[in-house]
Amino acid sequence: RTDFTCAAVDLGASSGRVVAGEVAAGKLELTELHRFPNSPSHTQAGLRWDVSRLHREILTGLEAAAAYSPASVGIDSWAVDHGLLDEAGNLLADPYHHRDIRTAGMMERVRELVSDEELYRTTGLQRLPINTLYQLLASQESEQLAAARTMLLLPDLLNYWLTGEIGAEITNASTTQLFDVLGEDWAHDLIRRLGLPTHLFPRPHAPGLRAGALLAEVGTRTGLAAGLPVTSVASHDTASAVVAVPARTERFAYISCGTWSLVGLELDSPVLTERSRAANFTNERGVEGTTRYLRNTMGLWLLQECLRCWREQGMRRELGELLDGAARLPAFRSVLDTDDPAFIASQDMPAAIATACANAGEPVPETPEQTVRCVLESLALAHRITVRDAARLADHEVEVVHMVGGGSRNELLCRLTADACGLPVIAGPAEATALGNVLVQARAHGAAGDRAAARELVAETQPLRRFDPTGAAREWNAVEARVHGHRPRDHDA
Ligand code: ADP
Ligand code: LRH
């Protein structure tokens, strides 16, 4: 295969980056060109993304990419958030952040129109207030929705600004809870029954197709050739991350661990059973028609929010120092159910954790290190339960857990996860999402093989670390019983 070079834009909820990716036989290299922090704006009109800033950061990154003469550009980002365009194609307002609290009560509203069972059969999605469905419903009476002609998920919106072309890439469309879980199109009947305008939803397409050609004005701004192909990658960041999981067996689970921890399996087809619905598992679309069968667990959001609060209070210690301190503390002092929806919103997280501990009868953490230990042990417990439930519900054996994303750099979390799951954890790559983005572009241009070949290339070329369980099964059984008792979820799974 020939050498292939592309530019990949990967936007996470906590940071974005533009990288140059180079692919050839036995070669997969990323060069980071531009990295920028990402955080929402707290405005009078709610929690919003400054998407014009993100667009500018992308252009800055692409300008740096010009020196690599990329053959293609591809964009992925976090899911569910979207912009609304008016008739002339102008963005009506900055997109809401999925953690904006306006979706409170929307699940109940939907339930009056469509039963939980039917919603799951139709869309295959877990019930989470962040889903586009609940966001659109919360905007139902707004002037903006009335004026909107098109809804674009963020990567589709950013592609539109690069190319002038409108479309909806399927891996991300599948996260909206408005997409047909068994088909290739939006769930139009459901959309109608919910009273949402059907004209909002552009025609969907699979990853790997051409999204459009770079507009002349973007070429002038960045130094890239006008007309350069913009490739539709697996534009949901988690879908891109799963592409780059370096699994060498089919019996693997993955944990895409960043702001959220996405924990699950790659399957040939969705699991739509009543037990799966009750256990709140989601069936998102992967590349090559696969299903990403997973559950969103709270992830490093908890830690990010703690750090933000402590810094605002003047604490100077860095993450590495806190993690070292937490690693030296005794195990299992305070462990929580991190999937409590109370943790979703942006807030004084150390206080929220203290309150949750007090309510659960767990000792309240007294130092930042104790809080960090509590968060990481609690996340490892969520990883354990979710890997096990996924394997049971899908009847899919798991012999190894792959941790990818920024959280795979957190050695303590990897170690705890291996012990909690009682399975080896292979950690890395931390930049799986950007790698998956590059690999889908390479495949679209004939420079990489199918997903098995892509995984093998990642396994051969990227530094990985292995963490074997240390035989702490009895302790983790006891912790699970202490935190969850006999929750219905355990019986369901
Ligand atoms: P997202 O895509 O959601 O923005 P990332 O995959 O970039 O998230 O992961 C970000 C998280 O990774 C950070 O919140 C942090 O907890 C963790 N992380 C990043 N680098 C390190 C590191 N060197 N050590 C420990 N954790 C890290
Ligand atoms: C991870 C992610 C996740 C979604 C959430 C909104 O970045 O895309 O898969 O559920 O963000």
C-alpha cells in the first residue's frame, strides 16, 4: 500500500486536537499539530458551545497541516449535540451542551407519547437525558426550532462549514435516539409522533464516503488546496475510538475512557431484548455495519470537575501528583455508584461526592487524594459491572478489556479496572479516536484494510501497556455488594 497522509480533527468534550496521520504498510503515525482546551460557555441562554471558536481552532490546525500536504481531512466529535440552520443555511444559535439542565422532565414527556419499550425497539438507545431526542423536545416551543430547516450534529456542521455540503453521518446519527436501529435512515414515524419537524433531518450516509470538497475560502485561509476531499469518518468520537482498539481477538470489551467512560462490545447486530433495555444498554452504529453495544458510565468527568473546583479554590497540585497520592491510600474507604444522574450536571463536584458518600453511608472523603481514590475505585466498579453485564446480555465471551482514550494514561485506573473486572487490561492508545479517524480516511482512500487489519496495525505500531488482575476478586465482590446491594440491574443482567 502507498503512503497516505491526512489531517484528522478530533474534538473531545474536554479538549480538541488536529493531527497529521501517516499510514503505510506497518506504519501508523500521528503528529499533533494543534491542541486546545474545550469547555462550554455558561451564558444567559444556557450552557452552550462556542462553535465559532471551535471552527477557528480547526482552521488553525489545518493551516499547520498544510505542510504535510494531506490527501484528505476528517472530523469527529462527541455525540448528541447539534446546531440548527435556518433556510439560508445560517446557524441559528450556538449549540447547547448536552449537560444543560433544560432537558429535565423530558423523559417523562416522551413517555406520554411513546412507551420505553417501543422507543428501545425503534432506536436501540439507552435512556440518557443528554440524547438529542430530549434536547430537541426541550426546544420544541422555541423560536429557533420553528425557524430551523436543518439539524446538523457537530461534525456534520463543521463539515458543512468546510465544504458547503449537508449530510448526516450514521455513527453519530445513531446516538440521537431518533435513528432506526435496524435500518439506514431516521426513525421518521417516531419523529412524527414526537411532534418534531421531519424536514430537520438530512439524508444519512455511512462513514468512509466523501463529505465534500474543501471550499476555496477555506483553502485560502489554511493553505490547503481548494477542492481537497473532506472524508466522512466515523464522526462519533467513540465510533472512531472503537476502530482503533488494538484487539487481536473477537472476545474483547472496550472502555473508551475520557470525559465519559463508554464501556461495551462490538457486535454484528443489536441486542434489543427486554433485559438489555432494563439494564439501559445502548446499540450505537459502528463501522462496517457493526453495533457498538455499550453503556455510558460517568467517566473522568467526575475528576475533571473536581480539579476545576479545587483549582478555583487555589489548589496548585497537578493531576499526576494527586494520582500518586491516591495510589498510596488504603483501598475501598469510600466507593460510590457513579451512574447517579445527579453527577451529570456541572457543579461543585467534591461537594456532590461528599454528599453522595454521606447519603450512602460511606465515609466522606476528607482530602483531595481521598476524593480521587473514591472516584477511581467507583469508576472501576462501574467498569466491572458494565463489562460483565454486556457480556451476559449479548452472550459474548470477554477475555480481555481494552482501555483507550485519555483515561488509559491513568495507571491507577487501569490497575483498578483490571482487578475489578478480573481480566487483563490492555491500555492504549490514548489517542485512539484520532487514530480511528485517520484509519477510516486511509481505508476510504485505499490505503488501509478493513477493521481487523486496522486493529492489527494499531497493535503493531502503538505503545500499549498490559495490567493483569492481582487476584482481588473477593474484595471487589464485597465492594459491589456494599455499594449496590441487590439492585434490580444485577438480576436483569
Ligand atoms: P475527551 O475526548 O472526552 O475530551 P480524553 O480522551 O482527551 O477526553 O481524556 C481526557 C482525560 O484523560 C482527562 O480528563 C484526564 O483525566 C485523562 N488524562 C489525560 N492525560 C493523562 C495523564 N497523563 N495521566 C492521567 N490521566 C490523564
Ligand atoms: C464521548 C461521547 C459519548 C457520548 C457523549 C455525549 O465523547 O461522544 O459517546 O455519549 O460524548
